[in-house]
Amino acid sequence: MQNPGNVIRFLNKEEWNTAVVIFRDRNYQQERVYVEKIAKQQNCNVEFCAIELNGQIEAIFAIRIKKLPLLSKGGIAYITGGP
């Protein structure tokens, strides 16, 4: 059951760029340009997300989504990590 103060939400590109700099443990793998380049190389879509606690971002992560050709719906979602 989800705590009413906890929310997972999608971020647009500008929100991601703003959010990623608040984490001191970030590295190049969390940079939007890098994530989008890798997703394109792997023929994936990418979604940028945040976990918020009472309106404050606590974590961010990028999800790569690869559709499977044999399935009309569905695929594989892959999170490599995040700051």
C-alpha cells in the first residue's frame, strides 16, 4: 500500500535536468543526453521518474523500455540505477 506522502511521478526533460544536479553521487550514466543516447542505440524508449516524499524529490531514475517483437503488448523495463 502506498503511503499518501510518497509519489512516483514522471519527469519531463527540464525537470530531470534540474533534479539530477541535487544528487552529489550522480555520474555520467544519469545525464539525460547519455541516457537518451544509450536508449536509442538499444532501440528503447526512456522515461525519467522521481520518487517524492511529501513533495520533495528523494530519488530519481531513468527507465529504458524495450518492446518485444513477439508480443503485441508489453516488453522489458530496465533501470540501471540512479542517484
